[in-house]
Amino acid sequence: MDNTYKIAVASTDGIVVNQHFGRADKFLIIEAGDGENYKFIEIRTVEPVCSFGEHDDKKLAESLKMIRDCKYLLVSKIGTGASSKAEQLGITPMEIPDMIENSIRKVISFEQIQNLFERN
């Protein structure tokens, strides 16, 4: 695929985007590109950022480091602090709780629209 980018997906079952960023213990890494094409690359395991209602800044930094090569982060929910830190690393977090396939198609459409604006 030309012009590829990666999407980190927070899912407990590999079917639905159903994981809060802070509770995720793994991310599915998807490679997307031109058109509607995408493919599964790998699973990256992380230590959950949140436990007992508190978040750990060190674990947050480590989790984001594990997905720093991803352009997008798909989650069911993400807090403002984690979202801001992801954006500082160039990762666009998106709350799209849905079937993974549907959520990825929405990201691909978003990317295509962004590319149209950049060309003009």
C-alpha cells in the first residue's frame, strides 16, 4: 500500500472497539492506506494506565511510546489528559465504539477528507 499509516485499536476481543484507553492491556495495530485497504499487523501489549480509578503518568507515557508510530488511536473512551498527551506525540485519538471494521472505515474516510483539505 502506498501512503500507509497505522491505527492502534483498543479492543478486548478483536471484534469491537470496546476498550477505554486507560484500561487497555493491548492494542491491535492496523495498517491502512489508499482507498479502503487495511490489514492487521500485530498486537502490542501494554500495562493498563488506570487502576482503582487512578492513572499512572509513567504507564501513560509507556503506553503511548508503544504506539508512537501510529497516526490514529481508536478507543471507546479516553480522558482529556491522555488525549492531549497522545496529540502531543502526533497521534490522533478517536472515540469510535463500534465494530472494528466500521470504526476503521470511519478513520479511513476521515483521513481521505483531511488529505483533500491539504491538497487545496
